[in-house]
Amino acid sequence: MFVVKVTHEQSTRRLMLEEPYSFAALCDLVRARFELSDDALKTARLRYTDTDGDAISLNSDEELAEALSLLAGAEPPLLRMTLTVGEAPAAGGASWAASLAEAVDNKSAPSPSDGVPAPSVVSVAGSTAPSLLGAPGGECRMSIGSEDSDVVVVEDDADAESAGEGAKEEASSREEEEANNKQQEERERALEREAEQARLDAEAAREKEAAAAAAAAAAAAEAEARDNAVSVAAAAEAEAERVEMERALALVAKAEAEEAERARVAEEEALALAAREEAARLVKEEEERVRVEAQRQRDEAARLAREEEAAAAERAVWEAAEARRVADEEERRREEAAKLAREEAAERARVEAEQTRAAEERARVQARRSVVQLAHAQARRAAVVQRAHAQARRAARRAAEEVEERETVARRDIAMAQANDKAVQSAGVLLAMGCSREALAAIFSASVVEAAAGAADVGSIVGGIVDSAVSGQEQGAAGVE
């Protein structure tokens, strides 16, 4: 769909041209909107201005399509045209409304050459050889004819004169026919001039009627313009009153809106104050909870360290006592074994003393064997005692090493807790200075960043809590040492 604005004299009409786009449809819209009569329609002209600034006339569907093609991509698609009525038709051209004149007689005038036969053409054939037209050795023969007549053959010299006279008569008839044709052509040209004069007279009459119609249309347009001016003035006054009323309503609405905005701002400020107070309360509660939790963790760590140290000491004492008990038991067993060995040796010596002197050598050998066995037994007992003492020393050393390892683990846990608290404090300081979490994640671990973010609002209070926790842990580590 295209928008076409047509201007005629002082009036402009807005037309909506819908598909299918045709020149006849545009003519119907123009005639209906401008109320043109049939006589005015015959002398009407439509023009538009192209991109070069030239005024282009419309007279066909092809020219309309070309004009609409200039609107490709335009927003809105608007074509401005100018309508003129009473303009004389251009030479060789017809009115743009000729396509709508259903009652126009399209019969053309009769052609001046209709019914007039074409002049005949007379040709004279060349003479031929006597051997082709007469007997051998005869006299010369001539043939004279035309395109529309048979060939006449004259054989004798006596007939040559009559043939010449016939050619003269035929030539005179042709001249007479040509004269008649010239007269006929002059009459036809006279008729054409009369018809052209009649057409010019009719066009002059139509132009006079068109001028009268244009004058009447101008008078009607002037009256309509006056009526339109009055109605426009009344409408302008009404519009001014409406605008004034709208301005007053707008001022009232603006005042109400400002009052509502002030009330909304006050309510938002009250809500913000309540939110800040609630946030401060929550921060205090969170600080207290963090402090209590940190104190509880410190107490729990110290208790666990003390319990672990006491348990380690108890295990070391028990292991030492157990080692001493095992060594004493081994010594007692060795002593009992030595006693039993001494008793057995004495018994064997007594028995051997009572035996005969014959067995003295055997007794001596036995005594030597007993002495050797006793020495072996004593050596074994000494080795057992040494092993027991070595086991006791190793057990005591392992106990001491375990106690030292536990103390080392406790000191390491305390140092790690201190380092973690310092890292959290440093991350909190960086957060307070405007450092982002992503930047902190490149330096600290995720747990340290989260702890620092949770304690970011606590500020210096969290730093004091961390310092007190570090000092308490250091004191606990010093006590453990």
C-alpha cells in the first residue's frame, strides 16, 4: 500500500493506493476525492517530481509503476503529485483520463487511399529474335504488352503502324488516369484539412468549457476554503481550551506525582534506615558469634592439646614402667635361674663328693662342664639383661620421640591456625581496600577468601579477635613446650 498526496490549486488530498496498483484506480480516486466532472476529467493532468527535480506526467500503468518504484525503501512510502485541470493536451499525447472515457468514439476517419486502385504499371518487353517468334528467314516481329495484358504479336511491317497507334492511345489513357489520381488526392487532402479544422474547433470549445468549469470549481473551492477557515478557527479555539484544560490537569497531576514521590522517598528512607539498623544488629550478632566461636575453638584446641599431652605423658610413663617391670621380671628370673643353677651345682657337687674317688676325674670333668654351663648361663643371663635394658631404652626413646612428634604436630597446627588467621586478616584488609574476590583467589585459598568476605563488615573487631586468638594460641604452645 502506498500513500499518494495530490494537490489541486489550494487543496491537498491524501489517497491510499492499494494493490493492484493501476493508473485507472488512481484516476478513480482522484475523480472521487476532487469531484471532477467528465469534461474536466478529459483535460486533467497528473504530474510528480522525480529525483532530478523534473515534473513527470503520468498516463499509463507503466508510468505509475515507475513512479512507485522511486519510493522503494522510503519510510513512509509517500508520493506527492500535482493535478491540473483545463490544460490543453500536448501534441501527439492524450489526456490521462482517456482510459476512463468509456463513451469515446475510437473509430478512425477513413483513409484517403481507401477504395482507390493502384495505378497499373505498363511495361514494354524487349524485342526477341525472329527465330523465336516467326518462321526461319521471315521478317522481324515485335511484341508489345503490359503486366495485365496478353502479348500482341505483329508479324508484318504493315501492322507496325497500327501497333504504334495503340501504344499512343495506351499512353494517353495512362496520363489521363494519373491526372484523375492527382485530383482524387487533392480532394482527400481538402477533406483532411476540413476534419482537422473541425477537431481544432471542438478542442477550443472543450477548452472553453473546461475554463468555465475551472472557474466554477475555483469559486466553490474559495467558498469551501472560507467555510474551512471558520471551522478551523472554531476548532482552534476549542483546541486551545482543551490544551489549557489539559495543562491545568497536567499541573495537578504533576503536583500529585511530586507529593507521591516525596512520600515514596520518605518511605524508602525509613525503610533504608530500618534496613541499616537491622544490618548493624546482624553485624553485631555476627561479630559476637564469631568471637564466641573463635574463643570456643581456641578453648577446644587447648583442651585437646592438653588431653593429648597428658595421654602422651601417661603412655610414656606406662611404657617406661612396663619396660622397668619387664626388666625386673627378667632379672628376677635370671636370679632365680642362677640360684637354681647354684643349688643344682651344689647338689651335684655334694652328690659327686659322696661318690667314689674313682669318679673324681669324671667329677672334675663334670665340674668343669658345670662351670662352663654356669658361665654360659651367666652369659646368657647377661645377654638377656642387656637386651631387656636395650628394649627398655628403645621403648623410652620411642615414647620420647612420640611425645616430641605430638608436640611438633600441636605446634604446627597452632602455627597453621595463626597463619590462616593472618591470611584471613590480610584478605579482609584487601577487601576493605576494594580488591575483588577474583584477585584474592589468585593469592589465597577459597576458604580464606570466603572467611575474609564473611568477616569483611566486622572490620577492626575481627582483627582484634584474630590477634587475641593468635596470642592465646602462642601462650598455649609455650605452655605445651
